[in-house]
Amino acid sequence: MIGITKKIMNMARRHGRGARVYTPSDFRHLGSDRAVWQALSRLVKLGKLRRVARGIYDYPRHNKLLDVEVPASADAVAKALGAVAKDDLAAANALGVTTAVHVRASYLTRGPSRTRTIGNRVIDLRHAPAWLLDFKDTPAMPLIQALNWLGPNADAVAIDKLRTRMTPDIARALNSNRVPGRLREPIRALTFAAA
């Protein structure tokens, strides 16, 4: 293995088996698109990398007990496809305001909504509104997602559960970013008690 092929394998080894899912754009800095595609194809033929789906690769982990390769994680595949976060229902579930869960993995993306089938799993990517993405790098993201999912069902019990997660940083983020009108009252109820 020489050149781009060796560099791709070195990157995969550094991250570790099963730690990440790759697309050709992850290796664009190593050479031309054609050279990267050829190197990835070569690595798949050699059994060094696994093609999870068209244009998606991983350095697979092997389960010794079952003697099988472990499937790529839905989170890693979604991230490679451009997901920015799990969807609102997942956030609401993680915060304990609902016991509902998706049948299939669902994520938010900056791009268009689409569905991707990876092996026997289906991953939904839903376009996130710009106002929601404003919270992406703040500690308030899970709370705003939970409130967005609850919508008009944000009753006192749900607000009390979310209030236990409030910090001054979250309150500042909730009050400093724009939100739709329907979320202003639940946010006021959350931040009023936290102030």
C-alpha cells in the first residue's frame, strides 16, 4: 500500500476500529477525487475497509465472541451524511419528558430532508430550521429541541422536568437566540424560575 491508500489506512487506524464512518470528502486533501475513490475501492477489495453504502466506508470492528463484523453505528453514519444532531424526539426522550422513541434513527441536517438505507437500517435526515440550528453549539440545544417536540403539549410537568436541567448558561442561550412565537411562553416559564 503506497501513497493515498496508505495515508487513508493510517487515518482509519488512528481513529480506531468502528470509531468513525468516512466519505471520500474526508480524504479530499490527500489527492484528486478519482485517486481517493480508487484508493477506497482498493482498500475495500483488500478487506481493510468496509463499504457500508455507496460513498460511505468504515474501518470495521470484529466481535470475537460472535465472530462477525459489528455494523457501523447509526450515529456515525448520520454524521458522515451531514447530520448535526439527533432529532427533537430523541432529545425529549433523553431529557425524560417522553417515553416515545423512533422506530428508525432520525437526525437533523442543514441540507434537504432525505432517507438513506444502510444495510437493513433506515436513517431519516430531516431539514432543521435555521432558528433551531442557532442553538447547535450551545448547552441549550437539547432543551430547545424537547420544547420544540412538545409544542403546545409543554405542560407544567414537562416544564418542571426540563427546569431541573437549567443552568445560567442555558438560560442565557434560550433568551439570546430567536425562537418561534409558540416557544416563547414555555421558555419564559423555564428561565423565570432559573433566574
